[in-house]
Amino acid sequence: MDRLVMYRNAIKRLLSEYHLGGVATYESQLIFYEVRDHYLWLDLDWDGSRRIYHPIMHFDIKDGRIWIQENMTDHDPAEDLSALGVERLDIVLGLHPPFKRPYTDYGVA
């Protein structure tokens, strides 16, 4: 299987599993945009007059690597992606500043 297809499938699988196991207080959406390789789980709704628009988890695929852009859960998507066969160096913790990334077990970009 092509690496890009495998990475897309791994992200969609994880997001779907995490989403099913979550507690839905608000409307919750999974967005898979394969044309530009953006993958998002977000909550949106209204709480009285206050708008709820909250990204829970966000992945991108850039230059052949999976970027974890946001994770507001207790899950460890980097470890879970690695367990699904994604190369550790192809996982970038984009939610961490660039100066911290060399100290992780994952890719640096």
C-alpha cells in the first residue's frame, strides 16, 4: 500500500475511534479533507449566547509526514500512529515549538 494512503487511513481510523469513545456535550464533527490532507475533530454549538467552536484534534500531512497540530484529549496519537505502522520520524509534533521537537522520539521539521 502506498505510504500516503496508509497514513491517511491511519489518521482517519484514529480520529474515528477517538470520536466514538468521546462524550458528546456539543455537536461534534469529523472533517476529512484528503485533497489538502487536513483532518479535524471539532465541537461546535451554542451555550446560551456563547458560540462553541473548539478543535479537539487536528492532523495534517505535509511533505510526507503526519503533523499533529492539536490534541485536547488524554489520547497519545503519536504513539497510536506508531503502533499502526507509521514511522516515528514521519510524525511531527507540530503542537510543540520547533526548538523542543529534537528532544522527542519523533520527526523534526
